[in-house]
Amino acid sequence: NKYKMSVVQKGNVIIVGAGIAGLTLGNSLKKLGIPFKVFEQAPTFGDVGFGITLGVNALNTLRKIDQGMHDKCIDISGGEMKFVMRTFDQYDEWDFKMPKKYSYGYDFTCGSIPFKRADLINTLAEEIKDDIVLNHKFQGFEEIEDGNKVKVNFNDGDSYIADAIVGTDGINSNVRHEIHQK
């Protein structure tokens, strides 16, 4: 059989997209003991994207998911970054250096902490690396077993069966597009 089909376990979730949202969801499911796989179309995690800031709500969410992961994220925050501000008639750019940790700690109630996007993604991926499948581009899905399962298809002919699919594949989500076509 040239096509491969896998059933992970009952109660499993397929996450399409290994960005910040998909990896955070994967870490949450791991903590809850819910089986999952994260599928990413890229062949590797690269140094892509820009700097990103996480506000207090995002940091508190990371802390609730896993204190250790939260602390690792805090440790990689800051550093040298370029800040660009654009308006309809103005463009400003400047370099600045943020401290690794704010001097008043990170139990704050306002503000945000900057990260290099690639560093944040690598940190989030570290704890769930065995559940991440790279180089798998989402091609579509179909409901099976009277809608109780979903069969997710990828560009290489692989198919996976799960109880749920979550699209975290970005603003131009192929998963969302597929759902709205059904």
C-alpha cells in the first residue's frame, strides 16, 4: 500500500500548524494527558519571522500550562532587537537592547516582554518534539464514522485519523478554508 494511515489513540487531536498557537496548544494537551500530533508543512524550524511581544495574559497562560516552560521562555526573552514603527506618512526604525528580565521580576500586571519569534517557537517545541511531524502539508480532511472521527490527508499521501482537528496554520488557514467549504 503506497499510502500510510495511522490511528494515534482514542481521544487524540491533530493540530495543523506548528507556530506559536499550535505549539502552545500541544503543550497544553500534553499537560492534560490528551494524545496529539502537531503537523507542520515546513521541513525544519527556521529563523523566520520578526520579534514578538507577549503581554501579561499570554505569560500567565504559559505559567498555567507549565511553570518550567514559562521560565524557559522568560530566560530567552529580551536581547537585541530592531523596532520599526510605520504610519501612513512616517517610518521610524531604531535598534534597542531589552534586558533578559525586568529588574522588578516577571510577576507584573501590565506590560509585555519581547522575544525573537524563532527562539520562542524553538522553546515551545522542545517539550513536545516527539509529537511534531515536519514536512507534512495539509491537503484536506473528511469526516468518517458518522462524523465521530476525522481523517486528515497530507501532501505525501499520508493520512491520520483523529477525534478532532485544530487549524493553527496561520491567517490564510487551509484548515479554516476547508471547513467553510464543507
